[in-house]
Amino acid sequence: MTEYLQSTFLGPDLGWFVATLVLILLIALPLMLAVAMIIYADRKIWAAMAMRRGPNVVGPFGLLQSFADGLKVFLQETIIPSSANRGLFLIAPIITFTVALLAWAVIPFSETMVLANINIGLLYILAISSLGVYGVVIAGWSSNSKYPFFSSMRAAAQMISYEVSLGFILISVVLFAGTFNLNDIIKSQEGHIFGFINAYGLNPLLFPMAVMFLISSLAETARHPFDLTEAESELVAGYQTEYSSMSFALFWLGEYANILLMCALNVILFWGGWLPPVDWEPLYMVPGIIWLFIKMFLFFFIFSWVMATVPRYRYDQLMRLGWKIFLPISIFWVVLVSGYLMLTRYG
């Protein structure tokens, strides 16, 4: 598309700009639709776990419930507390939502479907995900209310704590793949197990890292059982307590976009990304984006399953898991993996 538009009357520079803008919209708009649908799927899974019906009135099978909820918040009045810092209060949800979208620029939907196929894609993801805490902290502080402020402090400590162990977990994957490029990491998983299974996750050395990455993903997105940032019995609704209307909706959109991103990263780093599960020629006839979406939905189902069944951690348990269990294990595993690779590749 880029080459075609550059060859038209638009010229090289304007053609590149228009092509990039179109590609961004092709990612952002379906992502917003996907967020609406997974909120519906989330509620349906919770309902099934509790033997309830879930949304079933608005539209066929309740499929339009998320859109009705979106219309409701859009029509509501935006209320800003009189004691809040107005500028920061309004910009906080925008930061959260924007950062959640920026990370998708390097996610490969198939071998050729990626907006920016950069060599440091994994580092870019780490950098962008670390920025997400700013929106939460600013929201809690600018509200000038004690419960949102406590929630934002919890969120900052929680996200920073688990980003440390996430970084060491990712080092193990990078050592095996030999690259930070997400597409190349996926390609390196082709036939990795027994010569025909496309996954790092079944490697005995990387399976513990895959499990830790999944649990850390739950903590990084403040998902149950690690949703201490919005524990209703302690902090009302958390850092977004004072928000209403579209400001509140932007937090929700950003949260679910981050959940989808973590599902995608689990799939890309450990379970073959857009590759079929098995290295069998007929399976490659199915487009890679379909395999990616199927695997992402399976991980999203695990996220919802955990939320519907596992009780919430206490905050001291959350910190203990991150600093006293995950961090030492992930550091030890980096040493173990690097030693194994030194012996097998260069021994």
C-alpha cells in the first residue's frame, strides 16, 4: 500500500504519511470493536461460571450490550470535582488510552501484517507498557481524594514490581530466539518442540517462564486476583472513582486494550504467535491472523476464568509474590538458560 500511494500524485512523503495513517486506523478501529466484544465475552464467561445468563437483551444474544453501555457513558455529563487539578484530571484517561494503543504498533498479526516491524520491538513494548502507570498515578493524584490517591500508589508499586520480573522473563525468550524482533521470535518457534510443535511454551526450560509471564500479565494489568487498585471494599472503585462519562470509559477501553495486548504477548513469546500449533503444511493454509486471534481468545478465556474463580490476594501477598518469589526465580532462570545455551550452542 505504501509503495502504491507513494507512486501516485501524492508523492513519496505525503504518500507515506497517508499510507501510515490508513494502517494505523486499520489497527485502531478493529481494536476498539474487539474491546467492545471482549467486554461482552468477559461478562458472558463470568455469568456462565456463576450459572447466570449474562447480557441477553440488547441485540441478538445481547451482542449490542457493550455499544449500549458506550452510548450511555457518551451521553452522560462529565463531572470534574471542584478541588481537582482540572488539567491533569482530564489528561490522565487520555494518557492511559493512548499508551494502550501505541503498543500495538509492533504487534505482528501475520508475517507481513505489522505496522512497524522494528528490530527492537520487544524493548518498545517494555518502554510503552512502563508509561501506562503515569495515567493511573496522575488520575489518582489529580482527583484530590484519598481513595483514588491510595489506589494510584498501589498501582504504581504493583506495576513497577512486576515489570522487573517481566523483564527477566523476557530475557530468557530473547536468549533462545537471539533477537528482539517480535516477528523473528515467532519464526524461531517453528518446529521448536520435537521438530513439529511451534511453541516455546512446551520447552522444559521455558515452560516455567510461560506460567510466570501469564501470572505477571494478570498483575501488570491489575486483573483479578491482583486487582488491588480497585478493591471495592477498600477503595470504592479505585483511581477512577471521581471519573464519569467518557473519561471513565477511556480508562475501561485502555484497561481492556492492555489485557488484549498481554494476551497477544503471551501468544507471541511462548505459543507460536501467528504460526499454527503444529508444523503441518495444510494448517498453513489458514491465515496467520486467524491462528493469532484463536490463541489470544484462549488466553482471554483464562483471564476471565481466573477472575470468576480465584479470590483476591491481600496486598502484602501480591508484593511478596513479585519480589520474593518471581524475581529470584526469574534471575536464576536467566542464568540457567544462558548456561544451557552456552553449552549446547558453543560448547
